[in-house]
Amino acid sequence: MNTIKECFNIILYGNEADSRLAAASGREKYEDIVAVVNTSPDSYEKISEGWRQENFVMAVSVIYFLHDRETQPDFLVPWLFQLLQHPNGYIRYAAVKMISNEIGPLTYHLRFPGEKLSFRETIPKDADMVLYSLFASLNGLLVSLWQTKYKKYKYVNLLPPSPYKSVQMVLAELEDCCGKKYIDRLVYLTKPF
């Protein structure tokens, strides 16, 4: 059983003993995938070819949601911020996708107030701290990426492909998931006094 697909075929069509063995093997393969995601920033740093970087980041973006969210909900964010600034649009878009996948669970307590969190969700206090940090960092990044040519664009989707547009896309996702009232609070907290 070399692939997850093979494991599921055995689970679905094999005899009882093989099915049980494949189910256990599937767990090991899942743990291997989690390890790939968790070590992706280090692995990425070792890649020198641009085409290989692109392929690696795009592949990680597909399995990113499997990372170990419980122990450190934001440990991959510095790497994702690095990717948001990459000159390659495919890499930037993969980073937007990964950060957007992170925003959903972080904003669960805002979108479904009073509902019990599952065991895998980040507790609201920790989520609020990560959201605050994400919001402040994204806005700081926007300031550093700003160019006067962006002034003429009214909508994010009309911006030319650029790191600035990628950051704006993430901010739009963050605002959608958090809601205006929560974003207004973050704006207030990030203003210098």
C-alpha cells in the first residue's frame, strides 16, 4: 500500500483483515502528510529552482488544511507571508488559499457565537490573538507594498497581479469571515495613540 488511494481501495473492497490493516496504514500515511506540511517552510528553503518552488507550494496548498493546528495555530504564517510577496503569481495565489483556509477555523467563534467548538478548533482567546496579529501584519505589509498606481483601482479584483493584490485578497477574506464590527475593533486596536 503505497498511496492513500490504494489504502481506500483495500478498505472498500478488500477482506476484513486487509481492510483493517489498510485503515491503520492510512493513519500512518496521514501522519506522513501532516509531517510534510509541518516541515514545508524548511523544505521550501532548500529548493533552488523556481519551477520546483512553484510546484512544491501548489502541492502543499492542496494538503495544507491537514497541518497540526492544535499545538500552534499560526506557526506557518511567517512562511505564508513570505510567499505572499513572491514574484510568482501561482505561488502568491497558493499562499492566499492557505491563509484563507486558516481564517475559517480561526473565525468560527465569530461566525457561530455560542456554539460549542470541536476538539480541533482553536479556543476563542487564542484565535483572537492570531486574528489581531494577522490583521496588523497584513496591514503593515500593505503599507510596504503600496504604489501610487493602485490608487486608480476601486475593486480588489481589478488590481493588476501583484503581491499587493494578494494581500488585499487575504484581507478581504478576513473581513468577510470576521464581520464589520470585529474588523472595526481590530482597526481601533491597531491604531497608534
